[in-house]
Amino acid sequence: MLAHEQGVIHRDIKPDNILVPQGPRDTSPKLTEAKLADLGLARSEASDGTLTMANAIMGTPGYMAPEQGMDTHTAGKPADIFSMGATFYALLTGKAPFTGTSAMQIILNTAQKPHPPITASRSDLSVPTIEIIDRCLRKEPERRFADAGE
């Protein structure tokens, strides 16, 4: 993710924000040309966070990292990694890894409960795929990949 190389944290990675160009009618989507869109919540890693509204939830419940749901100011590169893991999970299963009947319940479930094992929905996935998703979805930011390059 070039954004991380430039010190930009997206803060709202989810399936709806990934644009995949379509090739001609007879060809597959151009996955290698996919782009991450909607930078409305993005901020510079060097930012002091003063542009983030106080006490506002910024991100999409079900995809945002536990630390982001509790305090938007703490969302760093590992929060984007969590969101990317949640996005992979959703693209492979058809649903976000954390759900609930309200935004607050989803945020609490994300912070306090484990995600359902992806193998419950997809028994055909490779072990490395499962390990990558599980590492991305770890509750503790320091236990995830440090950034998109890693």
C-alpha cells in the first residue's frame, strides 16, 4: 500500500472502498490495478490528530481496529492492517468478521470477542491465507503486521 510508504493512514479500509477496474467484457477484473478509494478519513502519520473531531467514531464498525473504535486518535498503520484483514475476511466469507445489532455492539465485539474462525465458512483456504488473516485481526496492534509493506 503506497499510502503507508507516504506516511498516510487510511482509517476506513473496507470492501466498498476498493475499486477494481474491469477489463473488456471477455476478460477478468484487473486485480493488479485495484485502488483504495475514499480518503475522507485519511490522515498523515505525522498529524497531531487535531483534525479528528473529539469523541467521534471515525471508521466503519466491523472493519475498524479495536483501538480505533475506542479512540480514533490512536489509529496508526496497524489499524489499517486490521481493516485490511477484516476486508479479506469479508471478501472470502461474504460478511465482516465482527457483527452486532448496533454500531456500539459491533465496536465492543471487535474489542472484546474473537472473530469467528474463517474456516467455519471457508474450509478450502490455504494455511498461509488463514494465518495472514488471523494475524491482521489480532486485538493488539503490536501483534499485527507493522504496515502494508511488511
